[in-house]
Amino acid sequence: MQWGIRLFLVLVTLGIVGIAVLAIGVIVRPVVSEALRSRSAGNWWLPFLPDAAGGYGPLADNHWWSAMRSDTEGSTAGLTIRWGFWVLMSALLTFAMAYLVVGWARLLSRSW
């Protein structure tokens, strides 16, 4: 019985770590990659402007994030709001996932 509970805890741990990695991969990785691409191109508006085919980058691509889109380069305030949102969301998500994994590890170590 004790080994069954431990196996269940290991499976739940793998699920929690998987969710944390998936969340970071979906939000944080595109923000970092787009920031590096923008820096190398020298244009911080690049992720929010349409490309040659008319599509947008991952920070403005889907329906929910379409408010980030821009047809032309805008003001510094608009750019600051866009990047500020993405940096804040990335930082909060990273902190939340780390907090979740550490909290689960503490609980797991106490119950093992």
C-alpha cells in the first residue's frame, strides 16, 4: 500500500513539473526568443508588426493577443506597454511555476 501511494505521488509530481514546463514553454520561451530577435534586428516593434506574408509573431498571433498588433511602428508608450505586459506575465508565470514546484517538493518530502 505504501509503495502504491509513493508511485501515485511520483506520477503527480511528474504531472506538476510537466505543467510548469509547458506553461513556461508556451509563454516565456516566445517572449525571450522574440526579444532576442528584436534586439538583433534593432527594431523592438518587430514582434507586433505584420511580416511579409501578413502574419504576426507569437506575441500577437492569436485572437486573445490581437490587441498587441500594430500596423505601423507607434509611440514609445505603446511599445513600453506591449513589452511591459509580456515581461510582467513572463516573470509572474515563472515565479508562480517555481513556487508551485517548490511547494509540492516540500509537501512531498514531508509525506514521503
